Amino acid sequence: GRFSDWNEIIKSISGKNIIHGFGAQGDRYLIKQTASNGLIYAYSSSGIIGLIFFGIFLIMVCIKTIKVFIYHFRKDLDKILYFLIITILSLRGILETSYAVFSVDLVLFILALSFFFDNNIKIKDIFIKYSK
């Protein structure tokens, strides 16, 4: 049923809403349930603009994680765990909304990104770093 939901959302967005979408939880406004896809959710909630930004974010995270993974694969085994968390949550975003909506997935995703890209970060510094 997900493919039919995705098709219905894509067909429902037209006119001026194609640029800016239907706002937070636009998928629920259109089909009365979740889109079950991060990209479709971004499109229904924030239109083409949000979809472009979400796509750029995904591409940047993908390139950066692969680059860090290749350079630090044998040096730092902890980074393998963070790489796996980021990869699994990114792939999960294809068939689920996952971290596109505030959830435990988003918290895990941000924590993994924090530890993956900053070796000297401490748990107490996470609040300071992301509360600004």
C-alpha cells in the first residue's frame, strides 16, 4: 500500500503547493496517514524547496560519511559503529519516514553524526553544541 500512498501524495500536490508544500505533517493532511518515506514526506510538507534541501543534506551526509569511513576504517573502530547507524537510518528513510520527523531515529542520527565527525566531543557537550 505504500506505493499507492506515495502516488496519491505526488498527485495531490499541485499548483502553488508544489513550491512550499502543505506544512508540517503535510502527508497526513493529504492522505490521513504517514507517507512512510522521508523524501515523500519532505515533498508533501515543504514542497520542492524542502525536497531540494533534504536531498542536498542526504547527499552531503553520504559523501562525508563514506569519506571519513574510508580514511579512518582501520584506525578508529568506533567510527564503524557510527557509520553503520548513519547508513541504516539513511536507508530506513527510503521505506519509513525515520529521522525526517522528530523521533528516536533523529536523536540517534544526530548523536552518530556528532561522534562520527568530532572525535573530542563528550556527552555533556552535545546539549551545548546543538542548543544554540
